[in-house]
Amino acid sequence: MQVRQNLTFTHPSRPATSPAKTDRAKSPPQSQKKTTQLPGFGQYSKPLLRPVRFGLRIPHPVTLNRLQQSPLAWNEELQKLDATRQALETAAKEMGLDPFPVAMHVMPHDKFLQLAARKGFPERYPHWSWGQEYYDLKLPTLYGIRNFNEVVVNNDPVQAYLPDAYPAYVHKILMIHALARSDFFKNSLHFRHTNRRMNEQIAGHADMIRALGNDPAIGKVAVEEFIDKVHSIRNLVDGTRPMRDGFRAEPITEENPERDVLGFLTQHSPELKPWQRDVVEMLRRESFAQVPHNKTQLLSDGWASFWNMKLNAQNPEMWDIENLTRESRFMATIFKNDPVKVNTYKLGFTIFKNLEKQFREQLKDHPDRDHEVLKALRKIRREEHDVSLIRKYLTQDMVEELLMYTYDPKKKAPNPNAHMHGVFVPPGDNQKPGTKLHISSRDFEDIRMKLIKMYENGGQPVIEIVSTNHDKQDGLLLRHLYEYDLKKDYAEKTLINLAQLWGNRVYLDTWLTDDQGEKTHVMLSSDGQQIVRRNLQ
Amino acid sequence: MMIQLFPQNPAAKSRQPKAKDNNAFAGKMPALKTLNRDTVKFGAGAPPSSDPDFQRYFEIIKESARRDLQKFKSPQEFEVTKDGKSVKIPRDYINTPHFTRGGNEGGVGQGEGDEGDEVGELDENGQPKPGKGEGKGKPQPGKGEKAEKGEEPGEPGDEPGEGDLGGEGSQDGKPDDWNLEISRSEIARWIGDGLELPNFEPRGANNIQKMETTWDTISRLGTQGNLHRRRTLFEALKRLMAGTQNFDPKKINFQRSDFRYQSFTERPIPKENAVIFYILDTSGSMTADRKKMARDTNFYLSTYIQYQYGKMNAELRAEKPDDKDFGNGVEERFIIHDDKAEEVPEKDFYNTTKSGGTKFAPAYEEIKRLIKEKYPIDQWNVYIFHYTDGDNFGDDNKKSIEILKELIDSGVNLYGYVETRQQEGMGGSTTYKNVLDQAFGKNNKFIRTSHIKKVERGEYAQALKDLLGKKDN
């Protein structure tokens, strides 16, 4: 079988088309080429959708992309996997799951990692960071430290990517996860407004950005450097509402601030050229698509694990008795405790499991108890997000069951012998690498509050534009709604990038904790070159 | 009695490749977690993936590694590979700055332990990572540990990936570092280009004619293993067809005279050989800093000369210089001395911490002896580099200058004298540099001197320039 040299994410069925072959490539000769010929602002308002063959023309619901094998073995395995998929889908639907159709792609692990680095989109704009991400996923795999197992993309049909070379019982688990997530994407209120053709839209973005890079008037390096800058502010989107086309008309004031910094820059930055506006706009759309995922990570992980348990428990005919211990060991790796992080699978699963128990208690006398319980759970899946889930349903028992604690870098374990050696350990910069973390409490309320803080705004700091004419010199004033310190050096560099994109001075109103643990109200500002720090009263 | 059919060329015999212990740096480097499969080669090797974005990323880090190394990074910051022809340097992770939590507000974890127990620490990005600590808050026993160690091939690791556009899941599990391999030839090219050092030229008639054998002829003598069957058959056919009218090609008998064997011819090819003597003063006055200056400079000096000889020899053979040619024809000898001198392996040269008095003469005597015994000066280019702080015992000056004069008169290519001390001679006292100037004059063709004042990258460059650069006069 002929192996194509240019293998990156190309399905064998996909024709080899040069990415530069857009309508822009046929544009008039260079002499007439002006900025007006570039994809100017406004052109993007009709999103360029480019069909991704990989996602659309699926010869079979399960595709196996394993070229090394003989077609016969390939076919056999494909049929087996597809039988599993069908059985699971039927069982899930019987139990009340309502998923989008799921296209499952099984592929070699290396290719899978390349895809995972691009967050599951086979066509992504060219940028080195995918390469770095890919290699950082790859190295732990080489060391045997950890594996990445599945990527599921919110799309219609949902695209699920699984690595091959796994035993059947693992594929089964991953397929159940994919089905549950598909159901979650379809039914969660937070995904209501998302674009279900994101796969194609992102491929369109990739085409446009590639075309910009191929344009002699712009060049690949300029595009790459610009994307670097936008990447540093790409999480500054409004996490509270779905994306709107364009930008609001009413002015930004302190009482009526704006969180969509990317959208603001697209519309109002005097610095950006037309093509740069387009790039910002495209990345803004991709960022907005990420928002509901960030907001419901715990819920979605918990939902997937819960359904894995549920489907397995209810369908004993699917059990692989010979491999039952191996399967549970695999599940144990998923449910591993993490000393410095919350295992979202485990926490989410525990919440759902306890809720189920609770509902069963409540509906003890109901004639159709099983269905009613699942119905109640589906309602939670539909309406809640991470913060509300924790706020409403996390209990003391779960925290104790999960052995949860809060840790803190500031409280040091007292060393009883310190005074004898005359050792004095200065408090030091508590953002410094190597700062030790210590268990500070096992109190339920502490843990709950800390979790809520962690999941607030999808785990991103809340930063909003308060004024666009600060200091009466077109200064952009940002306010950090303080929950925790920003990472200091990152914040400074980001501010410099932002000032370059805005073309004028940018201010950030935030709080910083100093070495003694005292909080100071500060105003950081940058003109695109340097950082000025001023303490506020 | 055994007859040697193909006696070995005596010239070749005398220059058997010696097992080079070029891995001296490797022992000294801090232990890096390197596995061969994780080392990305460039120069000769290609990026390990066909992913175009990875290739771009690779270009970027390669460029940054190059820039870093060009500033004369200290050899202690990287590792020299076993064959001594390339170095491995750790790459930095490229961070994209963004507004994110500072990591100093703590968080929530899971596991056993009491209040005040240590559970981890902040990593380079200020994000919490699990510590190796006392087992507090580690995963529950029996769960997940097997897969962590990768004991069972095919057994998947810990958790499924993000079921979405990505998120934070990929953040953990980042490796601490991985290495880029850069050939020393490439380093030498950077040095040469940056400092405008001249290329070495062959000595002309003096270079050695190495006999090279090529298996390209047919002979009547040889071993059965080298039998050339086609030619043998051909000869037999010739004989039979000439002798008989109607011979049967199915019945061929071979005679002794038919046998032909593959054989070789010997051609002389020119080769330049060089021996480099490195002398390091390990007397009490050579502080750790002074030794570091010497050793750091020495790495780049050695790199440049080895590269030049490899290149020169390749050109003499009319071939294109390759990374493999690095160090071809060069032998390095390491001598340390206080008031006695001894030849040491390279490893010791870079690691010794001895102390004692200072006498130069024994070191020069040692070189004289080595040249006499092993490196006849009409066949070898001889370079001597001497690192010292210049505090020779006064009574040794006269004797050492005498021996040095002898050496230089006998045809040493270069005597490089490198003084590593923070100031000029203290309180009017003279260093050995003044003695050298008095004895040989400041512009002696065969003597170069340099003075390194501090542990700084620019200083090493200046030293290389002084020792190997073009001289104005």
C-alpha cells in the first residue's frame, strides 16, 4: 500500500489539495495587489466553512486508520469495534441517553497525539505551539508515565478519536465516555449556542491563516508573531454569555464593563491592520467555543464516568470476564488521587453516584423508580455547570470519602528543631518555583469555597475592560476581579503584548501579594515596551 | 609456519586508531535524564516527526539553542556525547504568557496526610506539582501505580483525555527537559565565523602519505574466500575454447592457473596529523575560578582545532568535510603540573583539584619526552597550550625557557600561553608572560599569549582570537 509522504491528518480518501488554493490565490497580479485585496475586515462575517473529509464522509461509523495491517485483519477488527459501538449505543439509548451520532476514529497513537495537540481538530491553523504540545504529550508516553486516551469534539456528528493498539475492554470504556460526552454536548444548556460545525469552521480558519502566510505582502513570520501575541490574550473572552457577532454599541463604563477583550480589539483597536482583525476575530470564535468546555469540565467528566459504571452494571452481557481485573485496574488509573489537583473524573463520579443514591431514597415508593432517578440526573446534567454543581451537591460525606484537603504554599510545617540550629527561613516570594505546598485544612467549608474559586469562570481569572479612555489618553483600563493573584511575570508580559495590540497604554488594576503575605492594590501599566507599577491606596 | 599473504602497511599499523576517551565532560555534567530516544538530533538527523508544526517548533528551539551556545556556554552546562563529536544541551520550554492564577493561593488535593504535611511544590511555571515527598498525599496503594511505571506494555496510562476542545488536562505530565544534540563541527563553524579565525592549511610536503587500500583489482594470488568466481570461470572458458574444437560447456574443469582472486591496490593519500598538548597548572594559586576559565576555553579551543584538522584531511582526500571527520588526525595529550608534571587522561584534566608549588620545566620536559618517543616532529603538527596563572617559581624561569626554546626551535607549530588571573601581576611582580616576552620578543611567530580575566563568555572568545586569530604584523 502506498503511504503518502504528507501524512498529517490526511485521511486516505482525502484528495491532495494545496491549502493555498483558495479564491485569493487566483487574485489579480502583484502589481495591483493592495491591502484591499487581502481578506479585509468584514469578509469574515460570513464564516468560511471548508468541509473536512475526515469528519463528513465516513464510510463506516467506526473508521480504522491503521495502514500497517492487512485489509483482512483491518476489516475484521473494524467489524468487532463497530459491533461494540452499536451494542453500546443501543444500550445507552435504552437507558435514556440522547447523544449525537458519534463518528469514532481509531488511529495510530502518534497521529492521535498530533490530533490531541490540536484539541481534536484535524485542520488547524499552522502554529508552532501545536508542535510543542504534541511533543509534550509524546514524551511522557515514551517514558511510559501517562497516556492520553481519547479526544471528543463537540460537533454534529460528534468526532471521537481513539488510539488503536488498546485492548478491547479499554476501547469499550473510551467509547462509553465518548457516547456520554456526546449526550452531554447535545443536551447541556451551556452548549446550546455552540457551533455544531466547528470542525469545518476551524478548517476554514486554517485555510485563511495559511493563505495570509502565503501572501508575499504579509509572510509566514509576521502571521506567526502576531498569533503569538493573540495567544497570550486568547482567554480574555466573556464567559458569562454566548458569543455575539460584532460588538455592542453602548459605551463601556465602570458600571457597565465588558469582558470580551478580543471582540473589543477587533472592533476598536486603531493599531490592527485588516488581516490582523480577521485573525483576532477567528481566534475569538475559537476561544468562545472553548468557554462551555471550561465551565463544565467536572460535570462532563463525571457524567462520562457515571455512565461507564451505569452501562456496565446494567448490561452484564457486555462484560469481558477474562479481563475484568485489568479493566478495573484501568478504571483505577482514571480514578487516581492527585495530591495537588482535583481528579475531575473521580469527583464528578462521586457526586453523581451519591445523587443517584439520594434520589433512589427519595423515590422509594415510585412505581417507575429507575427511570425517574435517571430523569432527575439528566435534569442536573442539563442545567448545572461546575460551580453550581459543587455549590449545590457537594457534601461533607463526599469530601471525606475522597480524602480531600486544601493546601497552601504559605503555611509551612513547623520545624521543632529550627531554633536549635538558628535556622531562619525567610518567607520568600511565594510564587517562586520550588515553594513547598502543605496541607492546610480538611474543613469541608474551606474545601468547598476553594473548589468554587477554582472553577469560577472556567478556571480563568475574570478580567474586564472598565474604561477605554483612561488618563484621558485612550488608555485601556482593565480590572481584575480579584479571587487570587495573577502570575506576576506572565501578567506583565501579557500586558505588554496587549498594549502592542491596542496601540496605546494599557492599565491593569489588580492586587498582588508581597513576600510577607500582605496584599497590595496595584496598577500595572505598559506602553508596549515596559511595565510601570504603581501602588494604589 | 603461517604465511602472511597481505602484510599490513607499516604506516597504517603505527597509526592504529587509539581508543579516545572523549567523554570527559560527560562525567562532569550534572546528571540529566536522557534516554537516546528522547534526544532530538539535528545537523545530521531529522526531526522525529513529520508534523509540520513540530518541524517549525523544532526550528525555533534549534535557533534558540544555537544563539545560546554561540555565547560560549560553559561546557559544564551541557553534556558531551560518548564519541566526543557532539554535545547535548537541554532545551527550554517556550511559555506563552497569559493571565492565569499565580499558584500562591493554594488549591485542593486528595490523599492521606495531616495538616502541615508537604504534598508538593510549585514548578517552573508557578503551577503546583506533586512532590516526591514522604508519601503524604500519594495515590492510594494499589491503584494506578502499575500503569505509572509502564510495567505492562499496552496497558494504558492514567486518564482519558479531555473530552472537549482541550482544557487544562494536557498541562501536567510535561517532561522536565529534553535535549538537543549539536555536533561539535557546527560549534566550530560558529566559532570560526564569529571570531573570523583563519582556516588551517596543510604543511605541504611534510604531510604524511597514508597508504589507503582499495579492493579494485584482480590477482592470481589470494585466499579462497576472495575467489572471483566470474573471472575464474571466464579464464577457464578462455582456456578451453582456445584449446579444443568442440568443448562441452556443461563439462568445465578448472585448473590452478584459472583461479583469480579479488585483490587490492594501495594508494598514498595525504594526511595531516596533529598532536595537541594541553598543560594545566594545578598549583595552589590556581583557584577554582581560574581552572574553570582554563577548562572552558580549552573546550572551545579543542573543538576548533579538531574541526579544522578533520576538515583539512577531508579536503586532502578530495572529499566533502562531514561531521564524522571531526577530530580526524588529531591526538590530544593532557598534562597537569604543579612542581611535578604528569600526563593524565582527559577526564582527570577536567576534574583534578590538586595543589602544590609551581614549576613549568617538568611539564615541558614531559612534552619533550613524548615528542621524542611518539610524535616525531617531521610527521606531526605539534600544538602546546598552557593554562596557568603565571606564578612560576623564580628559579624555574631560566630552565623552563631553555627547554621551551629547544621545543620551538625543533619545529613546534604553536605554543599558546593563556594566563587566567583576575588582575595583572600583583604589586609589580612579574608573571611568566613577561618572562616569555623577554625571552622571545613580543612578536614571535610561534608564541601566542592571552589573558583571561574573569569567568565570562566574552573572555573566552577573546582568548580564542588571541591564540588562533590572524596576527596583524
